[in-house]
Amino acid sequence: MKVEIVPCLADNYAYILVDESQPQAIIVDPSEPRPILEAITRLGVEPVAILCTHHHADHIGGLPDLLNRFPKIRVLGHPQDRSRIMGLSEGVAHQELVQIGDMSINALYTPGHTLTAITWLVDGCAFTGDTLFVAGCGKVLEGTPEQLYASLNEVIGSLQGDTRIYCGHEYTSKNLKFALRVEPDNKAASIKLQDVLMLRFADTPTVPTTLSDERRYNVFLRCGERAVLETAKREGCKGLDPVSVFTWLRIRKDHFRPSEVGRGRS
Ligand code: ZN
Ligand code: FE
């Protein structure tokens, strides 16, 4: 399987998964129609299905045009999103396997950002939408911090370390600046930030990463690490169990400004 990254809107990523044995493709999170239709034409593939990680407009905005252009296309998502995702034709259950051509797709329910968020697992790749970002995670908008903690650390956290992570937004450099605010001595985070700044300077996406890399610098997967606990304690986090630390980190991130990093230096 080949994964084509399709930058959309200001900082979204849609993806086109190309089945290399036949000219079929699956679209993940069609944010807007034009870049996706262009990529489909360039690749010379026939889209047969759309996987929706969640119902937010910046992830499904391309649906009306795609449904119009490909009326038989299958649209997969959470069964409770029938009223929120246009054209949803197949509601899938947690851990349900769906076969599309030669591609086996596994749906993992990962609530927190929304109650009906899904991480799609295809051929060793996890399409996490706004649940797990490179070096960060989505905001808790519908669910609870407990749910998002479990989605990240237990559901996605149980996947193999070499799982490639493809997320819904290019938020990586800001996320790493926050990670370094929490763990100033995390070498993996500072090396990663240098790499990411170079990539972004060249307008190159920072996806995919791997889950094992994320465990080294993504603070939302590091709630039990000593350095994270020390910062949490120093900054007044009540309770140092992983869920309390996660909840504190998520609120702290909501108020974070990258200019906080490196204060005192020129
Ligand atoms: Zn979202
Ligand atoms: Fe989003």
C-alpha cells in the first residue's frame, strides 16, 4: 500500500491509500475536494471508499463533491455519526475488520476529541485524525480527559511500536515546543524539533512518525515519566497519577504560547 499525503486547507492532511495491485484507492478525511480530486487524477486511481476519523468540517468538507463525482463510493465512520457525516454508508464497530480490495481496514474507537472518533488501522499505518498528533494530541471537545487518555495510551498505545502514525494536522513544531516546555532536557524532543523546523522550512510534511518515536517525545504518552511528573508537580498539578497528569497537560497545552519556550535566552 502506498500512502499519498494530500495537504488541505491551512494545515490539514487528507490521505489517499493506493492499493498497488489494482488502480483502487481509499481516501482518509477529505477536508476539501480540489486537492483530493487533483491527486486522484494525478495518481490515476479510482476511489472506492472514504474513511472518516470524525465529523468535524475540516475533515469531511470534501464529501459532497466526492459523493457527487463518485456516487457509489463507500463512506465508513462511526454508526452514531449518521446525522453528522454526509453519505455515511457503513457504520463500523470497534475493532471491526473491513476488507476493501486487497486492503484490510481495522477501526479502533478512540473517543476524547469527539465521542465518535475513530483511528483507522491499515497495513501497519494508523490514521489518527485529531486524536494523536505528531508530538501532541487533540483537544478534549466532546469526551473526557479520561477517555482521551485511554484512547491514546491504551487503544493506540497497544499497537506495535513500528506502526506509522498519520495524523490530521501539521501541528508538530508547536507541539514539540510545548513538549520542551514540559521536558526541557528531553534530547529526543530537541533533536526532533530541529528536524521538524528543517522539514517545515522546505514545506515538507512531518508525517508519518512511528509510535515508538512518539513515546520518546510526545508528553501525552509520557504521563508517568519522572521529568513530566516533576514539571506537573512544580506547576501545581493536583494528583500525580497518569490521568491527573494527562488532564493537567491537556489544559496547560490549551493555554500554551510557543514564545514561552526559551525565555531568558535571546
Ligand atoms: Zn477535529
Ligand atoms: Fe481537525
